[in-house]
Amino acid sequence: MRNTLATIYQSIEILSKEKGIDPQIVLDAVKDAMLVAARKHYRTEEDLVAEMDESSGAISIYAVKRVAEPVVDPVHEISLEEARRLDPAAEIGATVRIPKNTEALGRISAQTAKQVILQKVREAERETIYSVYSGRVGELVNCTVKRFEGPDIIVDLGKTEARLPKKEQSKLESFSIGDRVRCVIKSVDKTGKNAGVTVSRAAPEFVVRLFEQEVPEIYDGTVVIKACAREAGERTKIAVWSRDRDVDSVGACVGMKGMRVQSIIRELRGEKIDIIQYSDDPVVFATNALSPAKITRVAIIDPVEKHMEVIVDDTQLSLAIGKKGQNVRLAAKLLGWRIDIKSEEEKRQEIESQMAALVVPGAPVSVLLDFGLPEELVEALVRAGVATVEKLGSMTPEELQEIPGIGAETVEAIQAAVISYYGQFEVALEPENAEAQPAQTAAQEFEQAEEAPEPDGLEPLTENLAESDSSSLEFDSSEIESDTMEGRDRTE
């Protein structure tokens, strides 16, 4: 018996140390397993309890029943007479324990007990791991590569194993069994498919912890890491801010001749790191975050929804966007803002299109109210999408009658109003034609005057001139020439 007792307790102690759990938890798991096996073997719903004899190490199973007169529920109650056979001091209302034969459980029941024990131990182990590591999420830990399970890597943390999934690995890295690696604890789960500890080398927190180790100013709180955005294996942007005006936050992270940041880059297998000066002003912060591109201006579109628009020179657009949009995507993650980035030419075309959209071509159809068109017809035309007089004038009567509320008589009223509208422009041109009319009439009168016969009064005048003395019609040629020369001199 002593050997049996020693063997049972020794097995429990070994299992407890191996799994890192309390021995009492293992002992309770053994008792629960025996109860499940007994209930399955006897096929009963009785209340069962298990006890271990400390002297022999044997586990006994008992059915617990309440003494009652008369017995209403035989499964949970026992008569006073039967109870006193087991315990002479039994009274009504007390409970008695009826021993069950454990030797009759058999091999199947033992197998069931074994499965229950393993399940209970696993649950206890998960609970212990959760209580130890749940408060260490985000902590940097040293691991050893233990084995590979498909694309995932199982690493050894010392007290337990952890999983390094494929999505939490950098594409620049590859490991072998036995390699020592540094990871950050990503999450700890008690249940589910991936119960246990999950570590990561692709999370932004991993870079933050590396900077905390390499930069003393960050460790003592002089320099603060405000934000970090990362695409593992390609680029990381980290925003830092100094509490001390005399300490350059960016220079402290870079180190003398770049020694500090180069150490982190080597740990990340050559991943690029942009160290950015943090600012409370989102405009200044965005300008810094989009470096190395030079920003022309930044406009806040919606401060509540955190939406901004960034304008860059045409030559800086591709640099600001980055390879496959990486630069602007990381900047948006770093700021926590939605960023729309545009070139100067794109912004100019956008403004021109907006200005053009504000100008509605043609006169609104509402002007026909002044030309006798009823208001209900105007509303019907607007609902149908006929917003201008020009569009209305280009429509056929058949097209007008397809509009709800417009019939043949209504079409005539619409046409009359449109004609009246365009008629005002013809009337406006009439004064210009009237000014040209007098000149035309004078020309016609002159032509008519040439074609008309000479009046009778001219014939005697002509005859008198012919009969007059020719001497009176002669002119001195010298006088004519002198007058002509004087005119030329004045002209010159």
C-alpha cells in the first residue's frame, strides 16, 4: 500500500512540476476523472463524490443521498431504515454516503478517466500560463526556436511554449531550430484554436521596445515615442518627442554616426526606419510624416472625421505617395488621419471642374413664369429634369407629352411661353434697324432725284445762260494758277 501511495503521489508531483501547476489541481483532476468514469459505468444520476485515502492512496466513490420519510425521489433520497443500516446515527434530513465498487469500472472507464485527467491538466496549464503572461503583453522576450508547424514557428519561452505565426514574421527573416530570437508578446488566450502565448516580430510594438532598449533617453522618459507605423520587412515610421528642449529627440534616436538606429536595423534584417519629429499641429505633423517628399500645403477638410488634403508639386507626387502607396499609407497610420494627396495640376483641374459645375448653362425654366406659364407646369418640368429654357425649346411635342401632368393643350401653352421668351430678343434688335433706316431712305431719294425730269423753271434759265454775253463767263487764267499755287503751299 505504501508503494502504491508513493507511486500515486510521486506521479502527481512529477506531472505538476512538468506542467508548472499546483499539485492539488492535478489531484482534483484525478478525482473528477474517477467520478466521470463511475457515472458513465453505473449510468446513474446520483450525486457522487470521490475521496482519496491518505493512508493507502486509494480513491473511493460514494453516492450521497438525503434521509427522508416517505421517499419521494429514490435517486436522491433514502429511507430512514436503509440509512440506519449504513449509519446507525442517521436521522431524517441528514445525508448518508453509499460506497460504490470502483473495481468494476473496467478498462473503458479507466480510459475515460485518463482522457478527463489530461483535459483537466491542460485546462489548468492554460489557466496558469494565462495568469503568468497576460500581464506581460507587449513585453520584449528572448526565445529559442524549438520546432516548425507548417508556416508557424514554435518557440520556447522557458516555462512554456509560444507560437510565432506566419503573419507575425518579417519576410526578410528566416530561422533554424535552436536560433535565439527576440520577440514581443502579442496576445495570450485561454481558449480557442491558438490557445496559449502568441509572439510577434512584425508588430510596431517590437520596434518600440527595441528603441527603448537602445536609446537611454527613451528608457528614462526624456524622449517619448508618440506613434509608430510599420510594414514589416519594408519600412517603419516612428514619431518621437522630447520633454527637454535641450535634447534633440530625432538625434537621440539616431545616435552618434547612426550607431543606435543601425543596431535596430540590423535586428530587423535591414528594414528601413524613418524617425520623425512629432507635433501637436496635424499640419506640421503631416508635413514631417510625408518626408522625404516636400509638401506645398496641407488643408484640413474635416477635423472631426480627421480628414486632410495634401498638395505637393508635380515632381514630388510619386515621392510623396511612395512605392505602391507605402509612404502615404504609413503616414496616415502614424497620424491616424485620412490623407488625400494631390499634385498642383490635379488640384487646379479639380477647382476648374468645380467652378464649371457651379455655372448652369442657359436660362432657368422659371423665367417662363413672366411669360404666362403656370407655376405648376414649371414645377412639373423641373421634376422631369428640364431645368433650362434651351432644353425645353429643343424638345418635341411628343417628348413633352411624356412628362406626367402635360397634355396637348399644355404643350401649346409651353410653346407660346417659349416663343414669347425668345420674342423679347427680336424686339430688342428693332431700334438698331430703325437707326439704319433714315440713311437708306436718303440714298433712295437721291437716286430718285437723279432719275426725275428737270422742272419747267430750269429751261428758261438755261436759255438765258446760253444767250448771255460770253465775256462775262471768261476767267483770268493767271488768277486761277496763283490761287492754285497758294492752295498747294498751304497744303504742304
